[in-house]
Amino acid sequence: EVARAIGRSDTDLWTAWFHAVQSIPGNPYGIEIHRFGSATVLFTDAIPLSYYNRCMGLGPDDAAQIDAIVSFFRERATPFRFDMNPFETTELIRTRLELHGISPTEYQTNLYGSAVHVHRPPGSGVQVRRVRANEIDFFAHLYERAYYHGHAVSPRLSIFRMDGIRARFGMPGWHFCMALVDGLPAGGGLMHIDSRIASLAGGATVFTLRGRGCQGALLHYRIERARAHGATLVVSRCKANSASQRNLERAGLRTAFTKVVWEQTLY
């Protein structure tokens, strides 16, 4: 049951994100959100990357939905992915996916824990506070620069991500915080709370200020804030065996399961 709740929280997090972006006047990114059985399909016409075009929450009784989901994405000529909870994936589902040329490409650790204190104290000189309304444009640029340092990212994708941060700010359930090192803005973290489950939705530190304890401090702040808002469970997900996983484990979270990403790009 815990695994199902964690899987649902992953879907809820992404759906809340896409609903926020869809609410931008004119829906400039062509966001679509659909249900196929118990599965949720998220689509953006403007960003043809599988990371932003995905099926989530496919249940053990949804094998018959796979053909329609695949057709949905192929009609839109968009790369796509299925985020699969191993506890919900049947042999029939795996067979249906493989028949469409869809196969596992990535593994992500899904972690959980109670809303307790982070075990490691914040680093020296690190302060974390909530993002203020008049800082949201600055924060969007700061977070984008911290998250994608050293990676080649198209301007269109960067604008989409920053617009997504602006769109989510102030929406129900969303919490944004900023880390400062010796008074200098160093990075930030996002969190979404729904049904007493707090989902840690990403944290990043600018390259020049890494190694000062910002990630631990951001985790500590968000878990404390989750508890203050009545959350009883904290969840997150990250690349398997990554530095992010080690940070989350130091914060007291533990592995629930390894999510499998099934993917097919256009050919």
C-alpha cells in the first residue's frame, strides 16, 4: 500500500505541475492531460522530449489501454515514456510494451520517510528561507542555472522550465525555498504537498557554491515545512545510486522501490 501511495504521489506531482503550466493564458505550451483507465498521460506540444511527454500511474488492469496511449503520442509525433511502478507492472503489460518496441531505458529510486528532522545539520554559513513573491523571476533564473550547469540546453527548454516555476508559485500545495551561502543566493528547492504526502520536487545548487551543505540544508528546511503543514510522509525520486540518493538517505529517507522508465523515441 505504501508503494502505491508513493507511485500516486509521483503522478500527482507531475499532474499538478502540468495543470499549472496549462493555466498560463493561452496555454502557450500546448499542454494536454488525459486519463486512460487509471493512467495519466501528460503531453506538451512545445517540448518534443520524452521527459515531458509521459504516461504515469499505469495499473495492473490497464494493459488494454497501452495501444491507445501509444497511438495518442504517435499521432502527435512526439517521443514518449512510460513511468512504471514495478509493483503495478504485470507480465501482460511488459509484453504489450515490448510489442510496440518500448523497452526499459532508465531506473529511478523512489524513496520515502516520515516527516522527521534531517539527520545532518545544515552546513556552516548556509541559510534557507521561503521564496518571496517579488523574487520569483530571480529565483526561476537561479534555479535553472543551478540545475543545468554544464549541460547544453535549448533556450526554448529553459524558458519552458522557468515559466513552469513561475506558474507553480503560489498555487495550492507548492512550496519554494532558496538557499544562501554567506548571504549569497546559492540554489533552491521545490516541494508539493497533497493528501498529507510531501513530494520533494527537485533541489539544485549553483556550481561555485557546491560542497557547502546546501542540499542538506534544503532537505532539512523542506521536511520541517512538510511537517508544519501536516504532512506525515515525505517522498522523492532520483537517478538510482546517485549523489542525490545518498543525500536523501542521509536525510532519513529509504528506498521503497526502483521505478523503471520504458521509452521509445521516434524512428
